Amino acid sequence: MRLSSTSGFTEELKKKIDKTKEGRNGEGIYKRRNRRDYRVVMQLSTYKKICAQDKSILNKYKEGYAVRVRPEEYFKEDGNRQEDFPESLELGTDAFIYFKTITSWNLYHNFCSNLTEVVELKTKPDTKDIFASWTGHYCNYVKNSESPKVSIICSTTFTDKAEKVAEIKNKIIEQGLPLDKNNVGQFILPDQAGLGNFDYDYASKEEIDNVRYQMAYLIYKVPNMKEELTNRTGFTKEKVDSCELAVENFCKKNNLLDFDRLSKIRAWNLSKSLPICPLCKKEITANEFFTDIEQDEGREEEDNTQTAIELMHIRPLKPGEFNHCTYNLAWGHKHCNIIQGNLSIDETLEKLKDIVSRNGMC
């Protein structure tokens, strides 16, 4: 049997590795906990920045992209198109208008009378034509209103309503796309659970696999981890060793064990040959991977599943930078991850240095 990156792990550790494949949980137009190599949704400002920098970056999104446009970015006050709206974008193909506030709805929704709402035509994007699996010019996620206006594609409570099913089915037929059917020939309604992921979460399938193995290798190298795995899984020492060897061989084959680079990003202690937290630089312990984070007194929640160790990005996730990648990830303490926030590790250290200095502590 072929061993995977998680073959020797407990269910808790398998979940940690599996979560590295997923984008963050989104609302509205964003998919909910979806794979990172799925279609992305980006801001118009991001699209313009990429075009100015290097438009070929857009080709990295193998399942396509959709540009979300604020109503005021597309419409002038008289309803005509803004002169500076990129000619390379077309509503319904690679861009859509996104209503999120009641103010913008009141100002611009009348201009959409001849436009259609965004719907998903195929749950799995068509890689041969990455813009053929959805259609529509605008969608609504207006919740700050007495009467919320939420499109099907943005709704988490959408159910199989006959009228909407027929509407979406007709749109698929209009696009000349084949209807997905189950084994008895019934129409399969596409999920309608969001259009794509946050663009800064994107990673290619190959990079997702590399990340999984590199992070699995670091787990095996945590002191006493293999003993913990033997005790918690019931596997023999030989079984755990063989699983570790499979991970190590994959990492060597794909150049994932450059310890100088791992040390440079503060994920690895060269002298001790073990993983460390990239912010505080303390050694990671096996027990921390299985210990729930301590909750504040009076704020305890029974369903808390957060452990003391989390995945940390050395350089933060940013649009167009593809920072969910090897040699930019480490295991670190949850409280250190909270301190880091959306900054890089270097930026965080500079900020902490300034705070300490202002308090006269150095």
C-alpha cells in the first residue's frame, strides 16, 4: 500500500495536515472551506495591480478567476460604464458586480435591470474553458438591511427549490453546456455555495502536496513525536518509522529538506536539528500538538478544538504573491500566531521591539 503524508498520524494530526489544503472559510460570494487550487475571486484593485506588474500571473490560476467589482467602480451616476474600467474585463465572463451595502444597492441596482444574477453552472470548473462554469453579471450580499438581499450563489440556506432549479438549468442550456446528471439521469444542481476562494489563499496542486509533505516531515522531527504516535495510534515503531521514511523520501525527491533555508525562515534549529516556533524560537513539543489551547476563565466553550500549535506563514498571505508555499511555513504557537496577525515575522519582531523600547525595557 502506498504511504501518504499522513499515514503514520493520529486523526488530530491528519486534520492539521488536511487543513493546509483548504482556503479560509468565506461568506457571501466566497466558497466555504474549499481546496486552495480552486477558482479565485479577486478585488478589482488586485486585478489592476497584477496587470500593471505582470499579466501572466493570471495564468497561474488554473481553474480561473472572477473579479469582484464594486457598483461604483463600474457604473457612473447616470448608469453608464466608468471610462477607467478595464477593457480587458467583461461582466459575466471574468468579472461581476458585487452589491454588499444597502447604500450601493439603492444607488445602482436599477442599472442592473437588463443584467442577470451570478449562478454556478458547473460545480467543478472546466479547465478547458475556465470561464465557462459560471455566468451572470452581478450578485447581492446585502445583509445590513431590514430586507436582506442575498443571491443564491451567496446563500448558505439555499435549498432545492423547483423554480430556482429550473432557472439555473435553463441558464446551463443557454450556455450550451452539458447537464450534469446522476446515475438515474436526474439533473444535478450545481452547489451554488460561493463562486471561488480568496485569491491570496491560492496554491497550485503541486505546491499543496509539497506543503503537506514538508509540514509532515517537521512533525516527525518534533522530539518524542514518534513515541507519541506509537502510543496514540497503536502502530508499531517499525510502522511509524516506515511512514516517516516515505515522507522523507518524498521531501528529498522534491528538494524540501534544505535545512539552511528552513533555519533562515526560523522554522528549524540547525544545531539541534528540530522544529521551532518562528516567532518565539522555542522548541515545539509533541504534547503541544495534542493539547487544546488554554481558554480564558469565564469564556470557556465546550466545542473548542483549537490546539496549542498552528500553521504559521513567515511572509503573510497577500494577493498575487502565492505565499502559501514551501519554505514559507512553520509550526508555531497559537499565541505567537495571534501576535503576528497579518504581518510578516520580521515586521512583527520590529513592532515588538518598538513596543518594548517604548516601555523602557531595553
